[in-house]
Amino acid sequence: MSDKEYRPEDQEAFMKCLYWWGVPTLFRCPHDPDPDHCDIALVGVPHSTGNGTTERDQHLAPRSLRDVSANFRRAHGPFQLVPWDKCRINDLGDVPLTHALVNDICVEHIEAYYKRLDQRRVRPVSIGGDHSITGPILKALGGKDSVLSDGQKIAMVHFDAHTDTMDHLPHWLGAERSAAHWGSYVALEGHVDPQKSTQIGIRGHTRTLDWTRTSDDLGYRMINIDQYRSMGAANVIDLVRQRVGDAPVYITFDLDCLDPTVAPAVSNLEPGCNGFTIDQAVELLRGLRGLNIVGADVVCLIPSKDNPNKITSLSAAAIMFEQISLIADCM
Ligand SMILES: [Mn+2]
């Protein structure tokens, strides 16, 4: 190619697929904080104080996803869909968390931020943050007064190695609405219908033999990793869809449900038995195609624990791409 043929303005479309080129945003979507300008909002929630179990760098995850996710600005082959062409998808930036060290104030601010999106019928796909962010998002998007869910309770599809329904604990290291509690209070306060919800991929030895009882008592259906293996993906998908019925759906994906080999940089590793491979997780996600998905998130990434190839961030971007495509597909 001679210099004469080089026009900078013609080169961007090609360069945009290179993650290291240009100004990073989530999936190289336009950065525009105004929710009136999009149909799907990509949002960072740089929040770490809802889970002090291990290291606390989960607030760095949105920045890391902005670094790597241009690599996933792709067309979805199996859906024959280009999500970026189908609807308006913007990177709204990060939730401003002025009280970042005080979890129970942060969750109120997160709820207020997502209420703004709900009132404009904008469907959020978020990168956490620890799992405590999902509680306030579900409070904003589901139940009485919700716009996206038309006042209905949400059917939650929850991928995780843990139940996050530990309401028998009065607090977690001082956080009352913590990453261990959100699954309980969204049900008890009428934002999620546990009878329509499923928790998938729970694994590892429980701390005590009754550790999972709170999920059962609330009415969630738990499919642990052994049950997943004996049922097979198709039966799991059937069961999840039967429970959802025609309710609005929210997908929350804790990266610790993945095997530590593909997601080593998560807060609560469960190395004692294999987690999902990426293929298994993606198959389950694609099984939700066609449902009325009002929002989704990916949580629990600790970029400072990742390997030099950033495999956990890349896995997170791959999961987020599936979530974005599922929502764009039905818009
Ligand atoms: Mn979790």
C-alpha cells in the first residue's frame, strides 16, 4: 500500500477490533452517560466493599474490561446477529460511588443509578464489582414500581459457585447488604420471585451441612454442579425456562462458577472440584434465547490476580458478549 492510498479516516473500522488501539470503552461502544441515548446500557460498577473475604480489588474490573473487550466487538455467529448494529449500545461509564468504603451506602447509590435506567426502559449489562452490586440492581429493575418488568417480580438466573443467600449471618465483616446476602433480600423484599428463579453451578464443600438451606427455604431451585452433570445441559435449560415462564428475566454471572483454569482471578475460588468450562457456560446462556431479559451482569473479577494474558478478563468479556447478544437479539 502506498502512502497515497492511506486516509486515516478510512482505517478506523479495521483498527477497532484491536484491543490495544484507540481510547478504550466497553466493547468499543460510544461513551455517553445519558441513558436517553441508548437501548442497552453497558455500565461499570467499581465496587469492592461488599465482599472482604479475600483480596478486595474487584472495583478494578470495569477498567480491565475496557482494556480487553474491544477484542469481543464481534458478530454473533450462532445467532447471526451483530448486536452493535441491531440497537443503540453505549458505554455509560461507571456508577459514581462517593462512599466506596461503606458498602451499605454504596448499594443505595447503585440502586438510585439503576432506577434512572429502569425509568427510561434501558436494559443494563453491567460489569462489577463484587456480587453485592446485584442486590440493588434487582431492586431497581424488579417488583412493584418497576418499568422494565412492568411491576412484576423478576425470574433470576444465577450462575455461581455459591448461593449468596446467607441471611442467617447478621452481617459480613460489617456489610449488611453484602455479596453473601443479596440473594436473600431481593426475594424477601419482593423484587425477585424465587419460585421462578434458578441458581446454577453451586459447588465445593459447604462450610456446614445446612449451608444451602436458606436457598431452599426461600424457594430457589438450586442445580449444583453434580446435578448439572447428571441432568445434562438440555434438561437444565428446560427446567430453567419452565420456572421462568413468561416472567422478566435477569441473568447474574459470578465468574467463580467457571473453572479456575479459565477464571483464576476471582474472589472466592473453589478449586476442590471442576467448575464450568466456557463452552458449558455459553451453552447454558444461549439456552435462554428468546426470553424477556431485562438486564444482566458479570461479577467478582479481581484483575490484579489475573495472569499476564488476562484470561479471566477475557472470559468475563466473552460472557458479557453473550449477555449483550441475548438482549439485542430480542429487541
Ligand atoms: Mn456470588
